[in-house]
Amino acid sequence: MSEASPGHRSKKKSRGGKKTKPDVDPTKTGRALRQEFTTGTVTELTQRIRATRTAVQPMNGPDAIGADVPHPVFQEFVTKFADRDVDAVFDAIRHSGAVELVTARIDAGKVKKGRPTAMSYRALIVAMLLTAIDGKGCLASEIAKTLYWRLHPSAMRLLDITPFPEPANAADQRRQQWKAQRRVRLALHRLLSVLDPSIHPKGRSMPWVDLRTLDRPLTEEEIEDRQVALSVFCNSVLQTPYDLLPASVKRKYRGSACIDATPARILARGRGVDSETASTDPDASYYARHGSHAEDEDPKIKKAFFAYDINLMVAVCDHLGDNQYLPALPYAMHLDRPGVDPAGASRRMMAFLHEKGHQPRYLAGDGLYALADPDTFHTPARDIGWQLVLPVLDDHLGIQTSLEGLLMIEGSWYCPSIPELLIDATKHFRAGLITLAEYRQRIEAREAYRARFKGTNKSGSQRWGCAASGSHPAVMCALKPKSEEKPMIGGPVLGVRLKDRVTPDPATQTAGVWPKPCRQESVTIDMGGFTSTDPDAITTEDQSRHAAAKYAQDLVFGTTEHTDTYNALRQSQEGLHGFAKDDAYEALGTPGKRRIKGRAAQSVFAAFLLAAAGIRKVRVFLRNAIPDSNGDLYVPRRERKGEHATSHLPPGTKGTRGDPDYDASDSDSEEAA
């Protein structure tokens, strides 16, 4: 890739229109050069096969030979879990508190005490996690096998499971298998019944008008109560790998995370949003590989599949360098239809982490979060302490808004006299007009004009001053005489140098008066958003505050720190998606491993599979970790290569992370993986 290239991936051709093939030499292609295998006649093949055999025995008919009893190889191989493994999972589930949550809700809904259940919820939940860790998915048949045929007697006593007697015959064996699976399904149904916020019946395809007559009569308060309970249950299970990390590892974690959604196909026939017939899973919808991924964004969807969106927040090590002190771990989730209210999903996840005592730092997301309404995503995130590290898309380059005389340029406040050449640095770079080295020089030159944060008022508004203001001005400006009293800046460590000089631009004056930042030591900026819900009452200042809340960055965009932090967080999130979807292990993206339909069931299954993936992540980390000079455990970062290598280009650049087209193509590669 040349330095002037605005991207690190080749641009994909549009799916619409006729594609043209490049000119190639046909004698150098696979069609001409790859190996071909020829096949002879049946007689020739028979003779060659006969030469490899010592004798020919009839395969069937009266003369066929073989034993009259089934060979032992046809008996099912059942490997048992070690008691140590069962005890570990039992303790992990005890630590999560998930059992107590479900039991309390079920007990609260009982009208009268009934017969004791054949299977406790603790046994079910422990078996679900054991089965997921073993790579068997979330199938009732596998969970039943875990409980009744893969545990030693001591483990069965621990879970209060009564073993079946030795079957007398094949029919008795089938009856026991059916009974074990039925117990699992009944216990799972009872668990989901107190968590499921969906009112729609599942399992039958029928007209929507008929299906709606069968809805459960839940009030809005009951629906939200169940949604919260479902969220707490799933996140309690999901967060188990992080909660059980060694304290030394958690102390090294600084609280940074990435937020994104990954699709999970389901085992149901899809029905479009405009269909009069409901799917057998009416809570799901089509996932479209473009834009917001919602099925109704484009009426001409050409590539989509029926699925749920698993919104995830992933804990990520933000220590830039060669040492990784924490594996990327999922620690909050929310499942919904694809493209439905990602900002709302983020608030649910952030609220859960906040209630758990999480201390936030950086939060990265793709272009969809950068485009969100700030009242629904950016402001709530900042209110609880997150520092947002987001891409800047092509439509939002340069000056994004202005307040109190300061200009917001790509997320940061700048002096109104900043030269246009520096304002348009990113725009020029993405247009290929300047090289990457020239772009970085211009971003560095912006620093002399960047406003300095002075503090936050009790009302929540912020105080900002130009670089020439304050008791220790960083630059010199003729409008701030104090800044010229000491022309040198620096110290014994970094050295002493002459301060940069800012030249006030007379064009910024209004009626001969300089802007507020040029006349005052600081200005007060309120990014609270709209003050009225009436569109006619929204003022220009309201719109500016709203834009400021949307575009503000907590790291200076274009700098190496912003780019590398964003890439580190996003790469870890993307890597986790592929890790959990590996068919050899959790197979999160394989619908056959999650067969029960419905929002609640799919949420619970996703939580257990992601928890299993997290446990596997921690195992690998602890196995390979080595102590650094301070005794903190770390693993060397792997150098990323190919299309997923760090580009070192500001996020949002075409062909890099943060660009919606890049993220859509990532979904394709992720599904292929």
C-alpha cells in the first residue's frame, strides 16, 4: 500500500451492474494448470482394485459373512465429566447468582406449593454451561445426556439427580432418553416462562392477524420487568469468566471496551417485514448486510438471512504496545431483532455494568454508533463516565459545529483563527491530495489551535479556553498579552523550546469585535442537546449543542493515540465474534446448536455459548501468560496481517474500521468463518 493510499483494502465492486473480468493469460490460469484426474473403465478399475486385495468376500446375499451380534463400535461412546470439572462449573454458577434470580421469580409467581420438580434449576444451568464448554451447543438432548449419562455418581448427588436404573432392553433405553429430555425441556420452559418478555406464540407459522389473537396478555410494566430480568440473568452468566479472573488481572484492566453487534442465524423459515404470514419465530427478522442491518432499510435486499442481533460489550486491554494484559472478554449483551435500537441496547448493557461497579474508560464503536442520536447514546455513555473513541465519516469532516466562538473540528474544540488548510486536513487526505506523512504533520500543527479543557461546572456545562489562555499558556497570541510574557515552554525532561505563535484572523471578528475565546480566559459550553421537544421551538444554539454532543471525541481525532486505541478495541471485538463462532467449539453462529425458538431462549443460549467462549479465552490466556517486570501477567500481542492488520489510518477512512462498507464486508467474512 502506498503512503498516499486512503485505504488498506481493495475496493469491492458494486453488486449492481455487470462485472468485467480483468485481462489474463488463459494458459496461466487454474483452468489450464491445475491437476486433473482421469477415470478408466469399470473393468480396468476392477482389475486395479483386485490387485490390492487378498480375497474377495461377498458383501450381501446368502453367502455374506460376519458376526451375528452387533459390534461394540456401534454402541454409543459416552465420555464422563471429571468431578473436578463439575465442581468448578457448579461453583462458577453459584458465583453468578443466576439460580437465585430464577428461583426467586418462580417462587414469587406460585399461587400454591406444588409437587417438587424432577430437575432443579441449578442442575439445569450447571448442565447447560458444561455442555456449552464441551462444544455440544444448547441442545436439550445433549443437556439431558450430560445430566444422566455423563456424570459420575458423586456429581449426580451434587446436582440432586437420580440416575436411571440399567435399561432392560432397547425400548427401555429409548424411554429413559425420552424422559430425560422431557425433564430438561420442562425445566427450561419453566425457567424461560418467568424471563420471556415476548407476547407472541412460537413454533407455528400463521397469518399475523391470527397470531396476534394468541398473544399473552402482558402489560408494558410486566414486559419491561421480564426484559430486565432476562438481561440480568444472561449477563450474570455471560460475565462469569471475567468475574472469576485472578484479582491481579482485573486490577490491571483499566475499563475500556468496544460495543458492536454480531448476527446469529436461527433455525426458522424467514418471513419478511411486509409478509402477512408470521414466521415460526416471530421475534426474529432478516439481517441485511448493509447500513444498519435492519430488514426494512432497503426494499431491495439481495443478501440477507433470518437471525437475531447479539449486541455485545467486550472488555478489552487498552495498554498499547507489545503486551496484552487481558483477553478480549464479553461482559454484557442484549439480543434483539437486527438493526432494532442499537442505542437502546447499549444503554441496557451500560446500565448493567454501571450497577455492577464497573469503572469505565474508553468505549469504541463503529459508524452506526457515531451516527446515533446523541440523546440516546453519546450523552448517556458520557454521563456514567465513558470516553468515546469513534470514527469520523466522510460526511462529517472539517467543522462540525461551533459554540461560544470555538469551532468543533472532527470532535475537538479549536481556536476560531485556525487556518483552513488545517481544518481540511482529513478531507484532503481522504481525497488523496496529501500523503499520510503530510496528514500527520497537519494534525500535529492543529495542536497549537486546540482549546484546553478548564473543568466542569455543577450544572454539567464545561469550561474551555484557547491555548494562549490560563496561567501556563501553551502558545503565544497578540490578543492574550500574558501568553507572550514567557516565550519559552518545556522543561528538563522534554527540553525547552520557543512557543508556537497563533495569528488572529481578522475575518473572525463581528462588527469589529473578536470572538469570545479571544476576549475571555474561558467560555462555557453546554452540550445538553435540545431544550424543547417542539420542532418549531428548536433554536440554532440547540442544534449546535446537539451536534457537539454527537461529534465530540475524548481523544484527538487523527492522532496516533486515537487511531491505535480505536483499532485495538475494534480488532479485539471482531476477533471475539469469530472466536465464539468457531464451529469446532461454541459455534455461536450455527443455528443447529440453538434450536428452541424465541427471544428469551435465544438470549439464554447466546449467554451460555459466549460464557463458554470466554472461559476458553481465559484458559488460553492463563496457559500462555508470563509476568512482566512488575509481576503482571500478559501475553505477547500477535502481529495482525492481511486485511485485518492495523492500518494506522484514522477510523472512518474508506476501507478501514469504522467505515460502514468495511463493517458490512466484515459480516460477510465473519459468517464465512
